[in-house]
Amino acid sequence: MLHSDKIDNHIIAKALARFNKSQKEPLKKQSEDFQVFQEVFDKATLMALYHILNSQIISYLNGVVRSGKESSVFWGVTPEGNNVAVKIFLTVASNFKKKLIYIEGDHRFRHIQKNNYKLIALWTKKEFKNLHLAYSSEIPVPKPLYVRRNVLIMEFIGGEGIPAPTLAEIEIEDQDLDQVLLLIKKLYQKAHLVHSDFSEFNLFKHSSKIIAFDFASAVHISHPMANDFLLRDLNNINRFFIKRGYSSFNVTEMFKEIVEE
Ligand SMILES: Nc1ncnc2c1ncn2[C@@H]1O[C@H](COP(=O)(O)OP(=O)(O)O)[C@@H](O)[C@H]1O
Ligand SMILES: [Mg+2]
């Protein structure tokens, strides 16, 4: 967590006003969070946030949880006082064209436009839909709450603004592998999805429970490469558990068990 001031609709309104006047000089008294937020957010993103704050979907952003190359995740607070994760896909300096393979083969997204901004909005909606499918199939994922343009709001997994550790960051036990494999299997068989970016970095361990996240790349099992992605996911997990000193599982058998059952 960076040091933070609350980012509410007044701050967003000011930032928008700057865009409108196209003033160059920076606002006074900026927090570190606010700098992050100004560097990465374009006008359309600010407008989406403004709408979200004005509609009281959340009351304010309470700081940056993680700021990556393609997305920034913020800690948001709802009017009821619940913590939520606000994942904002960055429209600035990102190349979403390489993500087309996760979209084009998926029959749910046949009729799409291929300009970058629309693609990012589609990518965001895709993560939301995938989370919704998984969540309603009772697979442990953050509950998706809201999506608008490149902004996705979901249940916050962890404590006050501090995300639960990922498998990459914490000790693991035998039963973690069982949970992980069951999760992949249920995802395929009940939600008809393959995660496609499954690794220790996209799995939380929260009070001994494994929770999968980062679902933008997930594809429907009818995608022509779904089986390749599933094999890759299984191999990633196998490699990780071996690296941590656990015995390997048979990837081919697990794959068959998942797709043939
Ligand atoms: N629902 C959530 N609750 C708490 N923290 C989250 C949540 N979703 C993402 N994060 C935090 O943001 C980081 C990046 O999220 P992720 O969805 O993996 O984005 P990316 O596509 O950039 O990898 C996670 O490692 C975690 O620290
Ligand atoms: Mg990730």
C-alpha cells in the first residue's frame, strides 16, 4: 500500500476539469496515489470512475493495492463500508492486440470491434463475465460486483486494503494442490472455462482456502485452443509444486480426467 488520501468524486472532478482545460501544471498537494492515478488514467477512465462514485457504487478509493503494466488495482470502500477491489485496465501505453487469441476463438465474443479502446473495455467485461460464471458455479473466486468500461469492481480478498498472499508469497501444504486441482476441474466441468493464466501468482491463499483470480484470459471450453491452455495451466501448477519440493502429479492423466469425465 502506498500512502494515501481518499480519492473521491471531488478529486476526480478536479482531474477532469484539468483535462477539459488542458492545463499543464500539476495540482497542488498530490499524494503518491494521486500521482499514480494521474499518470495512468485517461479522460474516459476518469469519467467512468466519476460515474461509479456519483452512483454511490463505491464511496471512495482508499489507495493503490498494486499498480502493474496492464492494470492497477485499488482498494475501494462502498457506502455500506465494505472493502472492494477496483481493477482498472490501463488504456494508456498498452497493447491489447496480442490478447486477441483469447477472444477471437471464443464464440461468446464473435462480433467484436478491434480498436484498442474497445478491446480493453471488452477485455474488462470478459473478466467480469468469467468471474460471474465461475462464482455462480460455486468456484472460489472474488465475487464480481460491477463493470463499466475498463473498470471492474469485485469482492476484496484479504484484510483492510491488504490483499491475501498469493501462493507465490506463502508456505504451501499438500492439501493446497488438492484444492488447486479441484478448482481447475470444477472450472472446466461446471463453469465450462479454462483459466489460461493459471499460476501461483493468480491464486490467493486466504485462511487456508485457495481462491483463483485474474480471469480476463479465461476462455470457454469450446475455444479451439482451450485444451492447450488447460495443459499449460496444469503444467504451470505442476512445475510450481515441484519447485517447492512436492512430488509431481501426472499432468496427462489429470488432463484426461478433467476433459473426459
Ligand atoms: N479481488 C481482489 N482482492 C484483493 N486484491 C486483489 C484482488 N484482485 C487483485 N488484487 C491484487 O492485485 C494484484 C493484481 O491483480 P491481477 O488480477 O492478477 O492483475 P494483473 O492482470 O495485472 O496480473 C493481485 O496480485 C492482488 O495483489
Ligand atoms: Mg495476475
